[in-house]
Amino acid sequence: MGRPSQIGPDGTLIVPRIYIETYGCQMNVSDSELMLGVLSRAGYERTEDPAVADVLLVNTCAVRDHAEQRVLGRMGELKRYKRPGDVLGVVGCMAQRLGPKLLEQVPQVDLVIGPDGYRGLPELIARARAGDRAADVTFRQWEHYEDVPAVRPDGSVSAFVTVQRGCDYRCTFCIVPMTRGPERSRNLEDVVSEVTRLALAGTSEVTLLGQTVNSYNDGRHDFADLLRATGAVPGIHRIRFTSPYPTDFTDRVLAAMADTPAVCEHVHLPVQSGSSRVLKRMLRRYTRERYLKVVAALRQAVPAIALTTDIIVGFPGETEDEFAETLSLVEQVEFDDAYTFRYSLRDGTPAVKMRDHVDTAVAAERLARLIALVRALARRRNMALVGTTHEVLVEGRAKRGGLLQTRTRTNKVALVDGPDDWIGTYRRVRFTGTTGSTFTAWPVEQELALWA
């Protein structure tokens, strides 16, 4: 297939422009960077303005109904930018879940592509321009896009690296196995090569991505090997990973976390519920007691570790006593933060067929109580950190206030006054105050000589 560029009436080259809007998790952010890699190789140029784009793609999330409704609303807004010959597409998890039905549901949509179909974007876009609306939601277990260089933000000191795609766990509330397919891991050598290229380009912080990232296994290497190998790449100062599964923290993985200086002292450890009975209905592979043992093991291996989590309230059949067990677990663990959700019905998941769905008002009231507790505990933990000194990576300007946004190894966000040339560097700061969630800070050194 030829390149899509055209010669304009004045003889100048017209390069088609691609606009991608991303919703959902870090995996979707990484996938959008892959799509840009595929399309830039095919002659497209990225734009941040949908009004001038020739192709508009919305990379979607399907975890909760609210996310899908947002996308449908956004499609209604984006369609006004379509000119004759333009293409509007839905890609990602929602596209995979709904497939060709989306073409019927939203007449303005020209193509629908799931996470394993991005390699075919140039051809499908060309077909859509010719009037052939198409969907590709085929799972391809071999697809890791190894030969596609992702297009990441210029000068970014941080990068997402996908090491595993799909999921073999069958949690009854979760749509991911339907939208991402079966679990498969990239070869360790390929991951290390990508991380090495990133380091040579100036990236010093890498986040390893997978649906159950610590179950990574390429047939010869496990997640412990991956942590040690990526943490040893020259120029890489920080390794993060998300999201792990609680019972996949083997002794080998714990040892690698403790022994690899680049691995950050933060784990996002989804619990979903503090009740063993609810966890059983969710088909989570641990009990309350097993989860607490994992927390203890992580804190023993990495004493300074910060823990965050995901929690669902109002899962079918959840009683007030079972919800109280979630509150007590949150108090016992004292998470640094938590992402909290009301249970969202997802067609195609086993939980849809369960009885005793919790009344919406009851679930909303429980969620409010949970959020209040999480915030109170996080504020107490953060207040205790005021006056302490931390290494931070300066990520960029904060959205408001003109200060620089920085992040600690434990994933705490601190705002500090400083010049633009600090962006992308590591500093030492002292926390001077907290809102309960973010910190204000004061620099105590100019710049860390990390690799002297």
C-alpha cells in the first residue's frame, strides 16, 4: 500500500494528520504510542488539534460502563470535525468488546479496531476513506509489535514499556480477558533492548506494564529476572511496574525488588474487597488473610514501601458486614492511597448473572464512607512526612499555580518552585506542607549527580 501523502494544487506535499485521544489505563497510553509509531511509519503526522486532523481515533477503556458512556458522548462531539474523506475510528478495549456493533450504534464511526489490530491501521484507514467501514477485533497471540518503534512525547524522561499483554485470570467482575485476550509475555531480551534504546535517548524512569505484570514469564525468565535485567540498564535510575497480582509476589520477586536499587519503593496492590467471602465470589485467588500476608512480605522486603490499591464496593451480594471488613482492612493496611469504585455491570462477565445486586443508593453511600476513610488515613500518613527529605523527578509544570510537579520514588507528588530547566532532572526536596494528597516542597540541593 502506498503512502497517504498527496501533492497539493500548489505542488507542495500534503501530509495527513492523525489525532488520538486516549482514555483509561497506562496500557492504553502505551498503545496510543504504538499506534503513532505504526502511522508515522506510514506517512502520518501527529496533531493535538482534532479540527485539523484527517484521521481521528479514540483509544477506549471498557472496564466500567461510565468510561464507555464518556467515549460515546465524545464521539458525538468529535464527529463535527469530520470533513469529506476524513476518518473517525474507535480503537482499544471498548472497540474489542462491542466490535462491529459500534458501526451500527454510531453511524459516524468508520472503523473499529481492537488492541491486537493496530498493525493494520494504515490499510483499514485507506479502506475507510474509500467508503468501506470495517472492524478488526481478531486476537493475535503472537502480536507484541516488536518491530514498531513507539512515538513517545519528545524529551520525556519517563516511559511506559509493555512487557505482557492479555490476562488468564477470570475475575468475575472483569472484562479485560474479553478485551485483551490471553496472557502472553515478551521475550526478556526484547524488553531490555527497548529499555536500552530509551536510556540512550535520555529516559531514566521506566514503568513496566502488564495486566498481571508480576506473573510475567517468557518461558525462560520470570518477573524477578526482568526486574534485575531492566534495573541494570545503564542510565535507568527508576523502575516502576503496574499492575501486579497479590499472589504472584514470589520470594524471587521480593528479593529482586529488595536487591535492585532502581526498583522504586511503591507497589499498587489491588485488593478489590476486604472480605474473603466477596473475594471468593469475585474469583480472586486469595483470601483476606493471604492478602495481608503479602502486604507484610512486601514491607519486610522493602521497609520504606508505599502501597496503593483498587477497591470495588457494592459487588453483587455484598452485605454491610462484608463491607465493614473492607473498611477494617483499609485501616489495618493504611494504604497511601486507593482508587475506589462502585461495582459496574459489564455484559459478558460472570458477575452479571449473580443474584442480590446491591442497590445503587446503598453502594453510593458505602463508597462515600470508604473514600472518607481512605482520605483520612492518607492525610495522616502524609502529615507525618512533612519535614522529611526526598529524591524527586521533576516531571513538568503543574496544571495550575505555575509550580513544578515532581514525584518521589514512593509515588508522592510534590510541588516546588523552580525554573523550566529543572524539568527532567532529579532533585532533593524537603516537604514543607501537604493538602492531604499532594505536598509542597523546597529544594535542598541543586541537582543529584546520579551517575557520577
